Amino acid sequence: MKFSIAELLNAGQHKWKESEVDAVTMRNLKDLCAKLNKLGFVPPRVATSCLRSLADQKRINPSAMGSSHLYGAAVDIADADGKLKKWCIENKGKLVECGLWMESPEYTKSWCHLSIYMPNSGKRIFIP
């Protein structure tokens, strides 16, 4: 599973140009991309949502207006077969090593949510 900045910028409805993204958000995207690529999950996957506009966030989940997606610090990766989530749980040490946190699979039925921001709970696999 390898991602590029361009892929992360184009995941979701809004297709971002690098020139539209501020320096802090771009730094987050680069950090996220590097950590995802270091993770080591081999089968290819598609990012379905990464950087979100406020309008996208209001449409997708208006109760989470502090979402890491707004800052380029989280990605949703298609995972209908659940293999990525299962792999992450079985290889939790890789999440720790890479500095990634994952939403609990009970809340992400067909995707895997990974973030570079530690959740309030501090748990590596967390309930949103």
C-alpha cells in the first residue's frame, strides 16, 4: 500500500491543488503520507477521503467539526473486506512505530480510518 500526496489530495469529492493548501496542512499531509507508506501493508488500497473542506465535513459528519480530516491529518482507506483493519489490529506495534492511530472497526464498516493525531483517549485503536 503506497500513497502519494497527489492521491491524498484527490481522495474525496473536493479535488485539491497543492496551491490551495496552507503550509501546516501540507506538512500534515506529507507526514501522513510518509507514515502510511512506512506501515507495511502490502495489498493496494484506495484512499476515499483525506483532506476535507468545511462544506465536505458538514455534509459527511457535522457532529465532528474538529475532525483530523480538516487538517490533512487523517485518511479513510477503502477496506470492504476488512483485511487492512484486521492487519492493523494484529500488527498494532506497526501503528505505534509509524505514529498512526486507527478508529475502531465497529465504527468504520467499509473503510479504515487512520490519523497522525492522537485521540483524546490516547488509545491506539479508538472509539470516535
